[in-house]
Amino acid sequence: MNPTPTGRLLRTADGSDLVVTRTMRAPIDDVWASVTEPERTARWFGPWEGDAAPGRTIKVRMSFEEGAPWFDAHIDACEPPRRLALTTTDEAGAWHMELRLSESDGTTELQLIHHLRSDQGVGEMGPGWEYYLDNLVASRDGTAAPAFDDYYPAQKAYFEDLAKGD
């Protein structure tokens, strides 16, 4: 497999937004369930546990990473079925993430937005988010999961070039 990177890097007042988008032929509520229900997130990212609500922190497992580590995710906003904002923390620091969903004619667009204060590391993050969103699509379609080795390091230069492109 040779997946084509789709991510964009948009400049903001505070840094950049790394935006990766997927479109799925499915109702928005079904896609929302795929990104919020623990038994469904387990299929493409990892399960989570805790009492999820805005202002609370849950534990999320990255099942497809080496060692399947757990990390904390503070729920900054939850506006079903259109927006979920999280701040994740682990030994690497804090990441501000957002999922935005919109539906038109039975098709749902999902945007994963990683709010970045600097572009450092975008060459590693971009391929990772491409992989995870393709894994989401595969889990929904019942097709074989992609291999991370098809994304990284193959897509690293694409994302590093986005960071250079002012």
C-alpha cells in the first residue's frame, strides 16, 4: 500500500493547525459513535475508560503503538455529534486536539485538527494521524487495517514541506 498524504497545515494566531480529513458514506451519528464509544474507538485507536464529560479527564489507550501506552485526555468540549475537543497529556507534553464532523447527503466529513504551537515534529505527527484515520475508515468498512510502515517514514517529507511552505 502507498497511501497519499492529505494533511494540511494552516497558520493560526497561536501557531498552526494540522488538519487531516476523511469522508465517510455514513450518517454523522454513526461516525460520532466511532470516535466516542470506547468499544468502537478500540477498533481503530484504542479503548478509553472513565466518566466522560466536559471538564473531566479520561484514560485512553493507544492500542496500535508499541507497548500500547495509556495517556490522560481532558475533555475540553463535547458537542454531539459535531465537535469533540481534548487536551491529551503524556511524557511528551500536552497536545490540543479537536474532531469536527459535518454531514451532507448521507456523507460525513471528519476533520482531525491538531493545534500546534510550533511545527516541530509535524513530520512525525502527520503520518501518524493519516494512519489512524485510515485505520478508522478500515474499521468502519470491515477492510484490512493499514500498516504504519506504509505511512512513516514515507510521508515524513510531505509534512515537513508543509511546515516550510510559507
